[in-house]
Amino acid sequence: EKLKTLKNEGNDFVKQGKYEEAVNKYSECMKLNTKECTIYTNRALCYLKLYKYEEAKQDCDHVLQIEDSNIKAFYRRALAYKGLQVRKKNMAGI
């Protein structure tokens, strides 16, 4: 029950564009349950919004170890890789 409440609070923060707060809520959820894939894909979305591509990739990797056909995890991991590539290019150009 506490897990559900925390997850809903995290989802509300996402809707408000408060991604840092949402990350904190989803991280609290993970302390209660490490097997709930949606928490990880939701947190990965927040990390993408915060340009934290490495963290997003790690969350997606975790989901894909549990559920190897999770479409959201594949998609968000691809976005994370894309973000990392763009960052690498930008660093090279400096």
C-alpha cells in the first residue's frame, strides 16, 4: 500500500514537471520493491528529462534483466544512448 502511494506521488510530480522530486519518490519505492519494472521505467523517464542519461540507461538495463521484452525500457534506453552520443559529440566539439 505504501508502495502504491509513493508511486502515485511520483507520477503526480512527473505530471507537474518536478522530475527531481519524482526520482526521489521512485527511489523510495525501490527500497520496498526492486522487482516492480514500472518504477524503474518511470524513474528512467525522469532521468532522461534531467539529462542524466547514464542513470536512465542503468534503470532500463535493470528492467531488461527482469523483463527482457519491456518495450518502454528498450525505448528509453535507446533515448539514453542517443543522449550519451550527443553529449560525447558536443564534448568533442569544445
